[in-house]
Amino acid sequence: TNDMYYKHPTPYGVEGWSINENEVFVYDEFDIWMYDIKNGTAKRLTASNGDISYRFNKKERKNTSHIDINQKLMLDLSTKDEQNGFAFFEKGKIAPIVLESYTIENTVCINKRTCFFKKFRYNLSPVIERIDLATKKRKIVYQSNPDLAKLDLGKSESIEYKNIKGNKSKGILLYPTNFNPTKQYPVIYYIYENMTYKVNQFASPTKHTEDGFNILNYILDGYFVFLPNLDYQIGNLGESIVVNIENSVEELASRSYIDKNRLGLIGHSFGGYEAAFIATHSNLFKAIVAGSGVMDLVSWSHDVQWEGWFREQAWRLESQQFRMKDSYYTDKNNYIRNSPFYQVENMKTPLLLWAGKSDYNINWYQSIYMYMAMKKLNKEGKLILFNNDGHYLTRKENQEMLYNSILSWFNTYLK
């Protein structure tokens, strides 16, 4: 089960019914099962052994709720190593067609001989490829942003390090353009929970982003970008974060081209909380940015989420993303221990805070509390508040102002 919802594990989904509606198709983490509702038996249709996740392709079925397994069906494939692709399922057998380290989507097959699909990655602007199913020969039929495709947009490397449980966690290191192994480079950590998926997301180099950060722009500006996956212990959120991050820093610093004295870190929302906690518990970073984050778990546990869920924030602390396990009244000291706000005295890292004044998802005044504590204690930092914007910035003038502020922040301390 996913410990993010450790009290109420999230199911992996029901996909649809058989033609005669005697069976229903359901997913586990990796496989597709056919459950007979009359006799209560289940049959596993795929056998991934924990390495590949299989899902029915919705687009091919045109969103019908019925699935005919006597027909040749398309399956979407994905792996924990950020590979994606598609296969065909026919007469109980699976024939993989494409599986590689890109996002593969919008697959369309014609005449049972040719398939077209869209493919992209952080350093590959979307392309449309054609594959001949008989010969497996492939050809690019359309390349978006052709001028961008001519540039050196770096490469990626998978990195392993120990988490607080003593197991291996993984991150992906994105190299700067025109990398020179004899030089030393600064690194920006981009954090949330599991961030390695972003290696297969493409965003054109722009200043207009919802959280003020654009991976390609930093790669083009001579930075490494690190995308870590973080693991947590229930009831021990803050320490889990610090152990993951500091162990990954130790691993990265073993590379001669990484300048361990020029490390930056940025996070938004839950990542903003993590960033602020790291700023108050670790001295390994020279500059940190925390956007729209929770700073005081005590006050937040008595607040309300006014957007989307419209319910008390305590639920998110006790049994959702913050993994506190118990209420504030059962475990008061732990709420204080896991709050950046109560650890400001220990902070030695310059911290840039930002929030939208219409943010009632992570109540925006959490950033006010943190900044006022920093100001009282003469800690180095800055607070930016945006009128008429919420948890994510949607106004282009605000996006550009935040982007420029964050870039200036990192350039000042890391360059």
C-alpha cells in the first residue's frame, strides 16, 4: 500500500466490464485482473513480476466501459525506471512494441500494420513517430520546436542513495548544456515526493511557469538539476526528508564536477514545506526557495482547506500527505518538532518564501508566520506575496516576476 494514505490505501482502479458483463476488469499496482462476479474467482491476465505496469489503452476503446478480450487490444506500459510504451494483448499473450525512457502517448494504429505515437522527454520537444509493426522500423514524421531540437540539452543519470529506512532511493541528475567534466558546476534540487517522473516531461524554456522554476532554462544556464525521490517514516516526516536529502548530497558530491559548496534547493506546496524544513535543519545548501508551503503544523491543524476539498486541514496531517499519524492533542511535541516555524533559530540558509494571497489550499499566511519569525531573528531571507493569485500562479506578469526573482536568488548565492 502507498503510505501516503496509510489509513485508507488507494485502490488502483476498475477499468470496465466484459461484453456480457459477467466479469469486471480491475488493476493492482502492476497487473490486469479479470474478476468473475458470479463465482467470485479472479484471473490475472498479465504477469509483470513487479517490473512493468500494464493498463488498457482508453483511447483505442473510445472510452467505452466494455472490453472484449477476444479482440486484439492495446496496452499501455510503464516501469519504475521511468520507461513507457505500448504493447498488444491477444489470445492471452503480450507482444511489446515500444518501451523506452520517454513519455509515449496518443498512440493510434491503422491497417493493423502501422502505428503513430507522440514521444517526448525533458530534453526532447514532442515528436510524432511512425512504426511499422512488421519490420519495427521507425521514422519521425513531425518534430515540434525544430530549432530547439538542434541544441545540446544535456543528458540524465540515475543516482541511488539510502533513505531513512536504510533502503535505496533513486534520483535523476540532469546535466547542463555543453557539459565539461573538468569544470565544477552548481546544482539545484527540485523536490516534492517522487520527482523522477519529470525526466519524461517536456516544458519549453519559458519564464511563464506556475511555480517559478523551469528545468531547461537552468540546464541552459550552466546548472545541474537533481530530481530526487523521497521516502518517509510515518510520524517522522521532517527527519525522513533531511536524511534522504543529505544522503543524496553525499552521493552527488563524490563526483568531481559537482561543487558541493554551490547547492540550491526549491520546492512548492508540500515541496515548499520540505524546503523550509531543510533550511532549518541542514547547512548543506547555500540558497533555498519555498513556495506555498506549510510552516507551522500546529496552527495549520486548526485551519480549513477552503479550496477543492472544503474540509479541515487536520485530515491532511493525520492520515494523508504529512503522515503525522496522530492528532495534535495526542502528540503535541511531534507537531512542533516537525514544523519549520519552531526551528527558525537554527536556520543558517538564505530562504526565499512566496505565496499567492488567494491560496486557501495551503493557507497563504503560513508564509507570513515564517517570514515574521525570520525577521525577528535577523535571518537572511525574503518574502514575495502575489495579489489575485492562488496556490499556483496563473497570471503571466506574476509568473515572470517570480521566475526572475528565483533566478536572481540562485545566481546571487550559487554563482
